[in-house]
Amino acid sequence: MLGDVRTLDYGSDYDFAAMIFGELNAFAPDEAEHIIAKAHAAIKPGGQLLLEVHPYAVVHRLGQGAPSWYTAEQGLFADEPYLCLTEASFEQDHAVFQHYVYAAESGAQSLYTSMLQAYTDDEYRHLLCAFSRIMFYPSLTGDADGGNLFVIVAEK
């Protein structure tokens, strides 16, 4: 499926669904509740939802990071060489990132903002309360990976 996870029709009768790489943290709590409710509806009884998410402390740490910069020949922010300066802050349970981008060839300047929502384990459990069983794991492989992401498996 390709589309906006907030508005996409998920279909139904799935055995398994996943959202990995901390993508759930990119959504505010009301949007995350909506996404999880749609996933719950799309999964058949006995099916599972796997979430790879950031611990609260990691989002908090990222939001307190020092300003940084990098250059790229092309990438997320431009199809030409660019310079990206990033500032971070942590406000009311979410990290905010301001990305100031200067495109070297065209001279275009852009500002992009991104957000990571911090959730406690109890807040993750609340988001998944419609599921019958919720299990936490240190990583996708079961081994601790430095703690930047962990896995929650929720069974319907």
C-alpha cells in the first residue's frame, strides 16, 4: 500500500501489520490513536500489530540535541546539492526539529519542521488498549540495540 497512513483505506482480514523505524512517533497522540484504531480494525482476530517505537527518554534526548549541519549532493530536502542546518527542542512531550535548507545551485532557502512524540510505556499501552495482549521486546531481533528503538507486539 502507498499513501498517507492517516487517510489510507487499510482493507481488512490481515494476520499481521507493522509500523517500524519509529514512524508512530511522528504522529501526535490523536493521530496515533486513529492510526492504531484503523490497524486494529484491519487485523483479523488472533492477528498481530508490530510497532517499533522510540522510548520516551530517547525522544527527550533527541529534542535536547545540539545544533548540527550536513551537506548532501541530493536527498530528502533537494534534488541538488544542499546544506542542512538543524536545531532541536523538547516541548510538552515532543521533540521539534527545525531544518534550514540552502540549495547550493538554485539558492533556494527552505524551512522544514518535523516532530517526534514521546510516549511512556503506559501511554503506548493506552494507545493499544483495544488489543487483548500487549508484549514489549528490546528490539526486532530480541537483542538490545542501544535502546533507540524497542518493539511492541499487540495481539487482537
